[in-house]
Amino acid sequence: MKRLEIFLLFLVLVISLLVRLYKIDRPIADWHSWRQADTAAVARNFIKEGFNPFVPRYDDMSTQTNGRDNPERYRFVEFPIYNTLVAAVWSQTGIGDIYARLVTVVITVGSTTLLYFLVKHFSDIKTALFASFFFATIPYNVFYSTTILPGPFMVFCLLATYLSFAKWMEKAEDPVIDPELSRREQSRRNNNKILMILSIVFANLAILSWPIALFFMIPLVYLAYDKYGIGMFKNPSLWIFAVSSLVPFIAWRLWIARFPEGIPNWQFLINENNIRFKGSFFRWILAERMGKLILTVTGSFLFLLGIVRKSEHKEKLFYYFWLFSGFAYISTFASGNVRHDYYQVPIIPIASVFMAIGARTLFSPPNTFVNKYLGKAILLFLIIFMFAFGYFEIRGYYWINKPQIIEAGHATDRLLPKDVTVIAPYNGDTAFLYQTNRYGYPITDRSLEKFIEQGTKYLVSVDVNDAGIQNLAKHCKVIDQTKNYVIVEMFKECIGK
């Protein structure tokens, strides 16, 4: 690598790190706090209860995830690889939200590096720098790469899979059995085996950390076809890769079927209310998410310009198959992508790539009749407004809209015995329960008498003006009460008065 290239890449990585330090110490009470709290709870319970990735547990004992009681607090979604990384860091630093967020930040800086080398492999240095820069600085991606979620780790593993697989395909040849191979040829083939093994490892990590990574394996099929044509179906190495990448995921799904109470309902994420390809679907995905929240209107222009720009490098159709895999994923989990904006995290890398191609087009116009200085000025204008519009949309995601749950949670942790279960109602959001550092219920899914019968007699609430809460505080034992919260010990004799 040339010195200028190293300097520019280093500059992008420094920017990637610095912008993610903004409000890095915020508690888990920001946007999508419920999903972050569930993820962090699994990691915290690895510290509190002992490490067992095959039986992950979080704090929620309620029926809200699938209608079943979950007294053992099973949490069977993705295999807890990301949670394990967080727990490993916490084992050295102590449990703290900032350290978990920094784990995601470091992972994302790694993803920025991988995206650079991936795009450089298929395109050129200029496009690679633009792609890594956009990935590092899109405000939407900046926020979500400081959250305690497995998505950014899946993106890292996916990019590592693409890069190792692409280099494997570039160097691979049809298998030939020849005992007289030269030492240099033997070494080259050994390197190919290493690349194949890396591809398998990272593909497994991506799929296990978030199964939607299966959709993003489509570009690998294209790379294999581009290398071998129809003969790829006769290549034993590719069959080894495919089988080895799927077997651990299948084994995990078979294993978790033994714990149905710990598997959240997910079918509604596919096509709830038949929203797929309706007008509201396109409005939410294209207008609200891509055109307003993620790329903004100016970034969308660069993205579209990159799509229509004719390929000049060896990427051929790779980027388009990558984009298609994102379309297939969003279309399949239509209601999930409409309901949750963090579901779009996996498409940020390919969006950054096409934006980079668009930016390269304006930065170095291919047509001699185009004013290159005006092209650069327009590019600068588009980038500045993309940041401005994007930050305006995303700034509220950092806010702690209900700081009372932090105060009440800390009071609960300080005043109540460590082994009790609590009710911390917060419309089903487990962020409040997480702050109490106790197991229990984020929702009142049964009568208070039933809670007491089952051994849960403490209720903490931040709805101090609610008539029902005031009645409980009047007739039951108040452990602590302020203008922001109340902690009550309940007995059957005080319920219903």
C-alpha cells in the first residue's frame, strides 16, 4: 500500500471511531432499548450465572414473547456469539453499558476496514475510500453501530466472508491430483485451503449471529458461478463450504426447538397485514427509511447514480447480486423491515458501495464535456446535506426519553434483596427491568394475586400518578417513593382495597 492510501484509510478509521464516541456513555434507555436490553441481559447473566452459550437466559419471565410462561428466562434467538464477546469484555472491565457499546464500535471499525479492502479488490482505491467513508459516517449507521445489538457483528462477519471467499475464488483452480507439484504450487494451494476455511468460519459466524445472513450468501453463488460456470455443482470444495456453513445453524435450530417457551414469535415479521409490495410498504422502505432516515434525499441521488453507472472493474455483477440479496431479505421480512428500522443495518455496506460509485462518478466525471470542478462541488454539497439531514433524523435516537427508569432501577437494585423477582411495567419494554438488575416482568400479564402466589411481591413503577399505583402505595408497604418512582411490597391482604 502506498503512503497516501494508508494515510487516507487511517483517517477514515479515525473518523469512524471518533463519531461513535458521541454519547457513548448513554444508558440502555435510548431508541430500541428493549432489544438492546434483552441482548445485554444475556451477556450480563453469563457473568452472574456462569457461561453457557447453549442455554442463554435474559431477565424476562413473562408471556409476552410467545404467550408461554418462561420462568427459566430462556432466550433462544441468534446463537449468542456477540453476547459472549460482551461478556468477555465485562469479565475484565466490570459490567457497564459503555464497554458493551465500545465492543460494537470496535467491530464496526473492523467492518469499515474490511469494506475498504473488499471494494478495493473488486473496484479501485478511490471507490474503496468513498465506500468506507460513507459506511463510517452515515448518521444512521453511526447510531446503530453504538448499540448493543448483534447486527453490526453479523455485518463484520459477512464482509469477512465476502473478502475471503472472493480471494479464494480468484486463486482457486480445478482440483488436480499431482504428486509432482512444486513447493511453490503446494504453498499456493495450502493458502487456498486457508481462505476456504476462513470463508467457512466467517459464514458460520454471520449466519449464527443473525440468520438473515442466509439471504446475503447469494453473491457467493454468483462468484462461484463466475469462476466455474455450471461446473461449480461438481466442485467438492464448494460443497464442503455450503454444507459446513449450514450444519451448525441447522443444529442450533434443532436444539432450540427443545425450549419453545424461549423462542419469540417471529412469523409476524414476514408479512403482517399482507403489507408486502403494497403502497405502504414502498412508502416506508423507500421514502421513510432510505430516502429520509438512512441515505436521505441527497445520499439517495448518489446511490441511484452508482446503480446506473456502467461497471468498469472486475466486480462485474457482484455488487448487483449483493443488492439483490438485500432486496430479497427486505421483501421476505416485509413487516419486520417496516416495523423495525434496525432491520436495515445489513444493507448499509452495499448502499455505501453504490453511493461510492456515484461519488466517484461526480469526483472524476468520465465525460470530457462534463465540468469536473462543478461535479466535485455538487458532490460536496450532496455529502454535506446528507450528513445534515441524516443527523436531524437520527439525533432523537440518542435521547433518554424516560430517565425515571434509570433512577428507579438504581434504587431497586440498592434497596431490594438480590434474589427477588420484580414487576417493572414499561409497556413490555425490558429496558426498565434491565435497570433494576433483577429478573421479573416488564408487563403485568397476570393478576397481582397470581404474581404474589408465584413468589413475585415487589412492584416498581414510574407511573406515580396512575390511580392503581397510588392505591397500591396507599394500602401496601412502600419501600421507597419519590416524585419519579415508587417501590411497593405487595401482600394479598392489600390487593384490591
